[in-house]
Amino acid sequence: MKHPDLISSLFWIVLALCLIIWGYALELGTLSEPESGFIIFWAGIIMLGLSGAVFIMALREKDKRLERSRQRFGASWRNVIWVTIALALYAYLLSPLGFLVDTFLLLFFLFRVYEPRKWPTTIWVSALMVIVTYLVFDVWLGSQLPKGLLDLSWR
Amino acid sequence: MDLFHYLGTGFSVALQPINLLYCFVGVFIGTLIGVLPGIGPVGAMSLLLPLTFKSTPESALIMLAGIYYGSMYGGSTTSILVNIPGEAASVVTCLDGYQMALQGRAGPALGMAAFGSFIAGTFAILGLMLVAPPLAEFALRFGPPEYFSLMVLGMSILIYLAHGSMLKALITGILGIVLGTVGLDPINAKTRLTFGRMELMDGVGLVPVIMGLFGIGEVLLNLEQILFRETVKTKIRGLLPSAEDWLESKWALIRGTVLGFFLGILPGGGGVIASFVSYALEKKLSRHPERFGKGAIAGVAGPESANNAAAGGAFIPLLTLGIPTNAVIALLMGAFLIHGITPGPLLMKQSPGLFWGVITSMYIGNIMLLILNLPLIGIWIQVLKIPYRILFPIILLLCLVGVYSISHSIFDIYVMIGFGVVGYLMKKFEYEGAPLILAFILGPMLEVNLRRSLIMSHGSFSIFFLRPLSAIFLLLALILLISPLIPAIGKKREVVTILSKQD
């Protein structure tokens, strides 16, 4: 496994180059009249220098640090990936499904993904949480959460 | 005389029944958040921001401030009883607080933490009242170069005090500045870095970024491991510390309070650094340093008073200069702006009711906390037993609904999830979120003041060095940034870094 600072500094270097290009494209102006790209361009230049320094330092680091970083990345990734995908899907389906249905599905999944309990318990706890949240945010605070499917069925 | 008049104004606002209720809700939720590991004051304040939309700005800010200093109180409970800090500023309280609990002295440890917090919190409010008015008056003389240099100094302090690599803190700071430029250019209204998305015309939202980095990111990190918590099983009795305990702790309380207050004023200082420095100081000055780490009550009193005093001190730069010093205060600044109020030197003159109302509410809040904390410890212990499998879906749900309620934008949910992943990866790669947030908030102000200064000076950078205040700020910033290159200072900073990572 590569040293984590090598990976992260490479990411910053690429981002810094993008910032330099974007800043330049937005126009730098002059020192007496700086334009919109001025700060972005110089931020890119400074970031390039700093991430270059992190990259060089990572290349020089000894094995001890590498060993520690191996341990740090040894933990389980599965939960993190599943939950992130679930959250992205939730955002995608929020408008079409509506808050009540979409949130119930998300909560049901979240309660199952980490130390799962029995199905009936998961179902009623998810439903209860959705209803309480809906009452607080939509009914009490007037947040106008998306109606989605339920809105169509009522028409 | 003026001070008494202002205090009267403040109390007339803070003592209104609705504001008392908001203050109570704030300190109660703050304590609860402080007790619960896995959600900090930043996340809690972001989640509760939508609840304040229907209230007056005074009530909203009284509640949000209450969450902040309330969380400092609550954090000590988990440190003492479970050996897990509820929030970062209570990390060192674990060292002696948990040992005291194991020796059957959980009561005096909890009591001292509560009384220490109360004394320090009250002193910090007094300091705030005395320091804020002259500082706000002084800040009226600031022009664009002074503001620019002050912000550079603020970011330099934050980067200097970063827990890990200063280079990495600088990189995340730069990223924060760039994020702050997204949207319309404040000077010529040209769109920047929007990539054709209409949603980005007003810039990236502060709340989705903060909730993502500190709420979702934290949950993702915790999901990798099973959070195991075991409370101390002995019965907690005798919460009042004995006369001997008071004698042993009195200087730790005083030193922690003064130190915490001044460190709180510094950008990036805050409760975490204050509690670590206080612990190190007490251990150094103690006649029995060998007792530290084995249940010394001064090891609880010092850090707990320091982190509470720091919470009070942190309000000074926000209320007088309009500059946030840490992520929590940055969010509070966001709340000010959402309610149409610009914090800064003119706040005291334009909205005296709000300014003094928030300050005096802290007095009342501190008394509420003292009353709340001692008798309710039994409830907090029950709260500690809520398993993470129940807690994390609630946190995620509140993040999602909270963000949507603020802007009614699904795009902001994506932004929050994106920053959640960024926050998770930043922790994995040992980058800190605080410099990013502070730079994100200060970035637009920094850019406008830089460009205005350059326009004023016809393109000459000498304007920053020819104006005495600006020159002093920049010189201090330079000293901070190059000081780690001096071997003696660099080594000391490394020791602090290692200490603060031992959580």
C-alpha cells in the first residue's frame, strides 16, 4: 500500500492545477485592479507548492509511519460504502417518492445495516421516527417536505 | 454607568419568558449533545438551526449560544463515567476524571466539573462584558488592510494550533478560501466555479458543508467500528466536593479560567487547546505531579474551567470584529446572517438588545446548567446507554431534514453527502476540518478586503506594511508560521500534537 500522504498530495496537486487553470480563465486583472480569477489563481499556486512539499516529505518518510497508516486503513469499509450509497439514493428519490416513503425506506435500511434487530421492531421504529420527524418539521415548523407518491394518490 | 444600563437592556431581553424557554432548551440540548459521543456542538447547532427560523433573532441566538456552552458542561460527564469524551474539549478530563470514578469518587469529580464550569463560565461572561465594548469601538477604525491582515493572522493562529501537520492545515485552509469564492464575485458580479449550476450562484451553503464534515463524516467514521461504552457501575453519591477537594482545586480553577478565557479569544484557540494547556500547566505547577493521571481532582477542575471560559472568550472576536474563531462560532455567525444581522463593531450600536440580550442570557444559562447538571446526572447516564445502532440513523435523519428545511434544495443534500465523504477521508488522511471551515467563512471577507486594499493603493502591497496595525498583524502571522522551523518551538508543538492525538 502506498503512503497515504502520497495519495492525498497527488489529489491536491491535481486540484491545484485545476485552480490555476480556472483562475487564469476567469481573468487575473492587474494588481491595481484584481479580477475574479485573481484569488483562485494564487490559491492554486500556493496549494501546488504546499502539496508538492507534502508529496516530497511523504517520499522521505520511513517505514514506521507506513506501518501505522496500514493499520488505519485496515478497518471495515463496507458499512461506510453502503450508508453513503443509501444517502445518495435517498437524495435522488426524495422528490419522486416523497419524504414519508423515502425516509421510511432509508431508516429501515440504516437500522438493518449496523447490528440489525428483528424485522417487526425495525419496521415500527422506522415508521415511528418518520412520523415524529414529519410532525415536527412539516406540520409544526412548516418546512414543506416533498409529498411525492402520496401527493399524487391524494389528487 | 453605561455598563449597568446595557446590562439592564440585556436582562430585559433575556428574562422574557420565551427567551428563558429558548435558553433552557439550548442548554438542555447542549448538555445532551455533550453527553452523547458521536455528535458535537457543531452538528447539533446545524440540526437545530431550522427550529429557530420562526423565532426572533434574539431567541434564536440565545438558544444556539446555549447549545455551545451547554455542550462544554455535558462533555465532562462521559469523560468521567465512560472514559469517552462527549466532545473534543473534554478529552483530558478522562485522564483523572475516570480514575476518580474508578476509585468511587465519581460524585466529587462530576460536582467539581460542574462547579468549575459554572465559575469559569461566569467569569468569561464578565470578561466579555468588559472587553467587548472597547474592542468594538477600537475596531471601528479598521479599514480593508487591517481587516485583511487580521484575517490572515486569525487563519495563521488556527493553522499554528492545528493538531497535526501545519502544511496539511494550510492546504485545507486554501481549499476553504477557494470554496468561499464559488458563486457571484462580490465586486463585479461575475460567476465563478459554478460549472453552470444555478444552485451554486449564491455560493456553497455553510450548513451543508458543516453538517457534512462534522455530522455525516463523523457517523461514517464511527460506522467502521463498534462503539462500546460501559458506565461505571458504582452508585454515584455525594456530588458536592469536600473542603479538601476545593482547597486542592482552587488555583487550578482560577488559572484554568484565566487561561481559557484568553485562549478562547484567539482564532483557533477554543476549548480543546485551552483544556490541554491547562492540564499541562497544572501538572507542571503541582506539588504532586505523580498524582496526575491517577485521579487528581485538580486535573478535572483546571481543564473543565478552561474549556468553559474559552467558550465565553470565543464570542469576543465574533461580536466585536465579526470574525469567527472556530467552527461552532462560524456556525453562530451563519445564524446571525440568516436572521439578517451582521455581527461586528456596529452590532452593539445597531442592535443593543440582541448584543446584551445574548450576553446576559449566558449568565442565566450558566445558572440553569448548574441546576440541571447535578440533579440530572442519573438521566445523562441513561442517555449514555442508547446504543449507536439507534443513534446514528437519528443523526443522519436530522442532518438530511435539517439541510432540506433550510434551503428546500435537494442539491444541498448532495453537497452535504459529498462533504460527509470528504470529512471522512480527511480524518483518514489526517487533515483537519476546522481550518477549512474558518477559511470558508473568512475567505469572501479576506478576498474583498485584499482587493479593496489593492485598489486603494493602486496595486502596491506596501499598504499592508505602512499602516501600523496591519503591519503588526502580519508580523505576528509571519512569526507564527515560521516558528515551527525553529527547532525548540517545533519540538514543543510536536509534543502538544502527540498529546492531543492521544484521545
